[in-house]
Amino acid sequence: MPVIRLPYSDLEHLTGVSIERIKEQLPLMPADLERMDSDHMDVEFFPNRPDLFSVEGVARALRQFLGLKPGLMRYELEDSGIEMLVDESVNMVRPHIVCGVARGVNIDSNVIESLMQLQEHLHRGIGRNREKVAIGLHDLSKIKPPFRYLAADPGFAFVPLDYEEELTLAEILERHPKGIAYSYILEGSAKYPLILDADGNTLSFPPIINAELTRVTESTEDIFIEVTGLDKNVNIALNIVATALVERGGRIQSVSMHYPDRVVKTPNLEPAEMTVSIAEVNSLIGLNLSAEECKHCCERMGLGATVKDGHIKLLIPPYRYDILHPWDIIEDIAIGYGYNRLMPEYPDTVVIGEQHPVEELKSAVRAIMTGLGYFEVITFTLTSSTKQFERMRRKESQAVEVADPISSEHTMLRCTILPNLLEVLSFNKHHDLPQRIFEVGTVISGFKEREHLAAVSIHANANFAEIRSVVDSVLNELGLQLRIEESADEAFLTGRRADMLKGSEKLGVLGELHPEVILNHELDYPVVGFELDITPILEY
């Protein structure tokens, strides 16, 4: 979860509250105080509250939570008169862009550091490492509107941030640290997104790097904000950054976005509306709060609230990305009431718990594998067809796909564990060899949940004999009598692969991974592994 650095001087200045009181109240918001230093503290917030990823957002929430300025914070939006002309050439590269202006911002080194921190956390969170959302902040005094957003040839050149020489867009992707880190986002594109001013000066090469020309410094007063991306989450990021700058004295102004088929003004800082039943609030929390108490709790969380006919009508601020359902409001009411005031109670039904047979089996398997010298890892159940099939040289089979994936990395439920283990090895190439890891967990095979055990070993002398001996030990300890036969699994090397069968039912596979699979995961040494369906053990 994101850990935010909060300087004491900034917090006290923005809230008007002593740091001692802030330390007492922050855990109730809720947040975890990770560490406290002489001049700052590091605080961990839940990733569903990106509005708290800066000292400005935390200060605003504290003022509301402590009752200093409770209720909805409204924002006056002026018209900047600035236009952003969006060329249709970006439709196939990075189609969404929104902009805003913050004038009269009081900037010092703390503000710059906080803005950089906010950008990076938003990039990692709702931005999915800049792929879905990327934010650029620019000194407005150094550029001339109207601005243009277009797709440019790779040979276009400008001076990128932290450089003194011009580089072409292609050279930035090859040589600049940010270009190297994020070039995969633009992989396969013939042209690259670019933002220019009226004189042809470059503002940004999104989502990679800004121009050195527009660097924000302590002398900057007016900031131009641009957010590009692949979907409407760009609006959320813009609202969070814009409202954070208000905390630093900024006046927010809108920008006219001229798309080929429409004109819109951004940002939109009008609150959203939602209605919640007071009876539902009390039912879910387990309290008996009055309408006025619910209203007070909502205002402590920065929501506008009015009560009528047993319901609360809420106004949700434009920076609250996390409120999607009435239950999210009820959670806010519980936080506003105070988790420390909720009294623990014993349940009415008293039962004696026992370990589920599946968990007993998993525990036994873990003991076997750790005894064989393997380290356990736990990986995500959500994955992608690229990882499960393409990199493994396997044909795509029945896969349970996610209806609305939030990332191209998480589009389906895994049907095997081996690809996940290979990915772990690729993340740990800098560690010494040999590396031997395993995982026992759930997969979805044939649209049914199954429990699998998978393990891999990587080192210079890894071979079939090694993994066969491991498999024999596992089968012996589990009391499984399986037949070993030649396999046709394309993930493994021909002649050095085998299936594990009970009767005609295939329960697993073992062998030496195919060189192409190894290279697909950017590994440099032989890898052996196996995967076994342990679900039938419960049935047998």
C-alpha cells in the first residue's frame, strides 16, 4: 500500500493543529503510522484513497475529520481562456487528455516534493504504471497557448527533463531513464503522443517525460496540468491534483478541450450525488445512529449531507475516487463515528472451529516441499492469456475471463501455476542461484476450482533427473501411485518431459522447460519444474 511522507511543518501549517494531536487522530481515519522521524512521518494509506497520497490531501481530510472545517469543500472554477486542440492522430495511440490551470500557487521545496510524490503514487495506482494515466505539470509562464495534442514522428526532437541536449522521441525511449522504464507502453506505435504550444515548443512526451523548458521550480506561480491516458480515469487524476493545489493557495481554472467531434471544459469539480437509507446504515454497522449523528459522521469525512424521510442525501467531492456504492458511504459513516468507539461483542452462536480438509492437505504439502529445500511463494490468481499460454508455448484452452479487467495484466483466472513461478524467477534474477520455489494454491481448470502444487528450480545444472527425484519424493510422501509417461506439453523440452497419470486421468506434468519458454521470461539458466493436481487426493 502507498506510504506517504508527511513533513510535520507542512501538516501543522496546513491544518493549524499540533503534530501531537495529528499523531493521535491519523490512525482513526484510518491510516498506519509506519515510522516517525524528527521532522516527518511516513504513513500508509489504503490504495482506494488516492486523494490522500499527498500532504495537501491529508491536511484537508484532517481538518474535516477533526471538525475544523467539516462537510463538503466546494471549489470555484474560473475560465482560463486556454484551449487544447486534440488531433485525431492520437486516437490510436493515447486518446484521452484533460487539462486544468492552477494560478497563484505558493511553491517551495516541500510543495515540489509533495507534488512529485502525488504524481508517482497516482501513476502506480490508478495509472497502472503510467499505462492508463500519466500526469504532467508545467510552468505556464514559459509556454504560450493554445496547445496542441497530436501524434508525432519518432524523429521529432526536444530537450527532455534533466537533460541539456535535444533527443528525438526514439532516442528518449532508448537512452533516457524514464524512456527505458516506460517504453513498453508505446511499443508497436508508429507515432508517439506529444503536446506542443503555439510556438511549437514541447511541453510533454506523454506518458514518458516532460520537457526541461516547463520544469516547475520554486519561482513558479501558475501551473498547467495535463493528464493523458486510455480511459476516463484521467478526470479523477486531474481532480485530485487540481484540488491538492488549492490547498497551496491555487485558483483552479478550466481549459477548453477541442476534440475533433466535441468541445468540453475540464476539470469538472461539481460534486456527485448519492442517497443512503439510515436503516441500512444501522443494519450494516450494527448501531442505532440517529439521522443527525449520521449527518455528523458524513461531514467528518468531507461529505455534504442533508437528511429527509429516513434517508441521507450525500454530495461527494470530486476527488473521492473510492465512493462507488452506498456501502462505501456506510463505511465512511463508521469511520466518522470512530472505530475506537465500536464495542466488541461475542457472537450469539458459539462453535468450535477445525481446519478444513483442503487446508490440512495444503499444510502437509508445504511441509513436504520445504523439507525438500524449496521456498514457498504466493502469487496472484488473476493473470493474462499472454502469461498463461503465449509465453508458455501452450494453446489457449478454456479460460475464465474477467468481464471488466482493470489492467491488461489481469484479464483471466489462472488455470496453471507454473507461469506465475517463472515470473517470480524473472523478478529475482539478481539473486544467487540455485533458486527453488513452490506454490500450492487454487486454479480454475475446466471452469472448476482445483488445488495444484507447482515447483521450479533454476541453476546451471538443472535437469530432468533432478525434478523427477523431487516428484518421486512428493508422490511417495502423499501416498500417490501415479504412472509416468511421455508428455506432449509444448512448455517442456521434447524427450525431457513426462505426464503423471492415474488411470486415464492426467494429474500433472514435469520436466525441463523449453528454451523458448525460458527466454520468454528473460531467464539465463536451465529451469526444471512440475505441476500436480492434488485435488483427487481428497477424493481418493
